[in-house]
Amino acid sequence: MKLDNFFQQNNYVSSTSRGLISGFLGGLAGTAVKSLVESLLPVRKIEQRSAQIKVLDDLSTKLTGTPISIQNEAIAEQLVNFPIGATVGAAYGYGKKDKDIYNISDGVILGASTWFSTHETSLPLLGLEPKPTDVPIKMQINELLAHVLFGITTEIVRNAVNQQLKTGRFR
């Protein structure tokens, strides 16, 4: 069976595969947009290190005996962001596997809930970020905006890739 024919089928395996692939690619694109926004708008105080760098520093110190060098922090942070974004996107795509209609509000909800479940709750609880009450409101809004744009981009790309796979026009 040709791959085009597989993706065009309307069964559980085909729709799940389309959902995972389209969500994964959407999550990668969404992460790229989020990273761009975060490079333009401040999302943390200058001296504050990101949660990703803190975790990678601990891992690097345990494995090599030294933390990540300052010159490598930006690339190391993206080495965490892109796999996480792609995974979130794949899970989102799986959840939308039977929904072919584009819905921007689903993307907004994805981004806002991702922001809330990380920056407002789990990361502060883990001690990787300050409590939300200790973060200036402008930085919280910038972070929320970056996450909402992540979600919207993920939904746009997910829908486009899903449609292309389903119609056999993805080459």
C-alpha cells in the first residue's frame, strides 16, 4: 500500500498517524515562533536563568563535572525547547486526530494551558522558576503571548499538514 493511500484512509491507525505527525510538525513550528517572540520580548529578568538551563546545568555537572558554558546556553535551551514543543504538539495532534476543521481557539487554549501548567504552576513548585507573584506582570504577559502564539502556530500547521496528508498532496 502506498503511503498516500494509508494517510487517506479513515481508520484509527491512519487518523492517529496523521494526528501525531501533523501535531509534531506543528509543535516544532510553534516552538520556533515562541523562541522568536521570547528573543524579542523579555520573559525573565536578565540575571535569571531559564528552567531549561538549570536542569541542563545539573545534568551536565553530574555527567561531566562542569556546568554548561555561557556561550552554549542559548543552543542548550533550544535543545530542550524543541523536543518539548514537538511532544506537546504531537499530543495535541493526537487529541485532534478526528477533527479536520481548523479552530484557532483550540490553539489559544493549547498555548494558554501550556503556559499555565508550566510557568504558573509546575516550574515554580519545582523551584525552577520564581513564584508568579515574584515575576513582573509585563514579563508574565510576554511569556503568555509567546505561548499563545505557540499554540496558534501549532494549530495552523497541524491543520495544514493534516489536510495535506489526508488528501494525498503532501510530497
